[in-house]
Amino acid sequence: MQTSWLNRFLKCLNVVLFQVIGDLQKLIKDLVDEHRNTFHKDDMRDFLDVYLKQITEEKDADFNGKRSERAKRE
């Protein structure tokens, strides 16, 4: 008997966790997309803009034949 309620609880917990994780992933994706669409390299609003700027600089450096610092360490 004890395992049946525990199994039901764990299944419900699993469903809820997957829903929460999915919601968080969508929220983060939406925030990053919004920041990408409104990004200006000279106007850093928050850490997402700094992150996007860093990614852009690394892509530009890699594209121009220079390896990024992270790639050099690996």
C-alpha cells in the first residue's frame, strides 16, 4: 500500500517538474529572443545584453580566423 501512494506522488511530481522546467525554458528563450531583437552593442541594459555582446565578439573573432580564449583553453 505504501508504495502505491509513493508511486502516484512521484509520477505527479515528475509531471509538475517537467511542466515547470518547460515553462522556465520558454521564458528564458523569450527573454533572449527579445534581447536579440532589440540589442544595441553600445547600450547594455542587463547581463543578457553583456552575454549577447560577448557571443557576438567571439563569433566575429572566430570568423576572422582568431580563436576565442575559451577555444584556446580547450
